[in-house]
Amino acid sequence: MTTRLLLVRHAQTDWNADGRFMGQKDIELSVLGLRQAEAVGRRLARERPQAIYASDLKRAWQTAEQIHRAIAESCAPDPPPPLLPEPAWREMSFGAWEGLNYQQITTEHPEALKAWETDYLYYAPPGGENVAQMLERIFSAHAQIVERHPEASVILVAHGGTLQALLAHLLGLPIDRMWQIHMSNTGVSEVDLHPAGAVLNLFNGTCHLEGVR
């Protein structure tokens, strides 16, 4: 049995543009981000997923709403797939670092940053979570999607960190390589999940953003 996953990173926020760590701060899309979300919705309008799952943080949920709206318009009068919030797909919590850029973290939390960069799998930013904790929740959520949707397509709208970690896991890469997987705002990736392993058919497609300003 094969599950087809379409992975979409949320559209841009002002904090993305400023290079600030967002984590689980509930930041809305910027004006440009709303245009990006509309564009990825148009790109995916002809998809017929069995379900659309999304992080319940605003930036992912707003992106997913645009995709859901485009599919609903395209498939009418047939009912659209359900749009389902899933907190397990939230970005990793960066605790006290949320709202800061890297230089500010270097200045304000030098020892904690050094410890995190040495062992981010098990060391958490102050008041945040570590990568191992994030992996536990997203792997469980991923297993539920595969169980619920065999032989079907599913769209998942989430965050850079969670999607990078998921892709590294599916492709059998060491988890410390997740940081080498860059996913752009509204970048689309397609993965077929076979019993023998995952096949990456498309990675970080962004052609829908041409001309979006």
C-alpha cells in the first residue's frame, strides 16, 4: 500500500523576513505571505487529497485554508476533503529564543546556544523543547496519517523544522542532517510512502511563486 504525501511549508511571515526564531509563537502571515498562500492554493487546486492536515498555528492554518478553498472551488459540486488541525505538527518550541534573531541569541544566551548546537537532539533552548521531543510527536502523527490513509493522497501543511525532520527520517538520513534540508515558504514536496521505503518525487517546488510580490 502506498500513501502519497504532499508536504507544504507555510507561507511567509514578517518574522521570517526579519530572520527571527518563531517556534510556537502564533504569528500570522504577512501581506506577501497571504499572496504566497493564494498562489500555492492555485497550484494544488486540482489535487484530490483524502484529507488536508495542518499545524494549528496561524501561519500554517492560514496557508492550509487557501489550499482548501482552492480545492473546494475546483471540485464543486463534490464535497472538498476535510481540513484537520493537528497540534503535533507545530514547529519546535524555542522558548526564550522566540522573537530573537541568531545574533541576538548569540549575545543574550551564549552558553545555552553553545550547549544547544553541541547537542540539540537532547538539549532544549531555555523554556523550549529539544529535537528528540519534537521527533516523538511528529513521528506519531505521521504514523497515524499512514494508518488512516492507505492508497490515498494527503496534504500536510506545517513548518520548516517539522517537515525537514520528517523528510530526513523518511529518506533514512541521520537526523543531524535535517538542517541541510532547506524548505522555502510554500515550497511543495511530494513523497510516496511504500512498504519498502519512501520515494521523493518532488522537493521544494516553488514555481507557483513566480511573479508573486
